[in-house]
Amino acid sequence: KYQGVSLEMTPKTYYTVSRDALFKDQYGNYVIQHVLEHGRPEDKSKIVAEVRGKVLVLSQHKFASNVVEKCVIHSSRAERALLIDEVCCQKDGPHSALYTMMKDQYANYVVQRMIDMAEPAQRKIIMHKIRPHIATLRKYTYGKHILAKLEKYYM
């Protein structure tokens, strides 16, 4: 319970969550973030499962990007690895999810969090995929944040 309110997700609540409405809502995203921070592991897992397959799209949304970031922070190691793989295991290039996210005003924060939270082997893969885009990223305000992470870990 939090301030007298149960944090357990009822089936009705989960149905609402599963439709992404709260993820993208100006206030509802805070409810989801709160569950991710303080909720039961099974409720966190339900939210992460809802995010999977939509990491790129949700990360580009002003409010939903905060939810994705919290998923990366508060998910289990296995769930986190799946979220990161979703972004990194596509073919490289200017249309890849990672490349798109690195240049996006909201999604770049998700990439930064993925870099911070990834296991060392997975972080190395992320960085390897970022390196070919260094020159391009320097041109983008949001790309510079990613380059700062690259320097923090590898330079």
C-alpha cells in the first residue's frame, strides 16, 4: 500500500494499462512509473511486457519515454536485456531503432539509461553500434548526450 492505496494492479487496471493509454497520458505516466518503482515484481513485469515490441515508438513520446526509462531501471536483468536487445539487435543503419532513438529529443534519454543499466557485455554491443555514427551524432543536440556516455565508459 502507498498512502492508503493498494499498488496491486487489478485486471481492470491492467486492461487500461495494456492499451497504452496511461503510458502516453500527461498524468497517467506517473501512475505507471510509481508502480515500476514501488509495485510488486509481477506488476512490474506486466508493464515491461506491454512495453516490449514498442520500445522505439514509446521512447519517442514525451510522456511514454519516461515509462520506458523506468522500465529499463526497474525491470529484472532478463527483462532489461530483452528491452535493450529490441533496440540493438536490428540491422544497423540510418533507419535502425538505435540510430533513430539517439537523435530523438525524448528517446535519447532512454538510450542513455540503457547504456548506464546494461550489463558490461551488452553495453559493449551498444557502444560498438554507436561508434560508426559518432560524426553524425555530433550534429545533433541530443546525440551529444550519447557521445558523452560513450566517453564516460570508453575513452
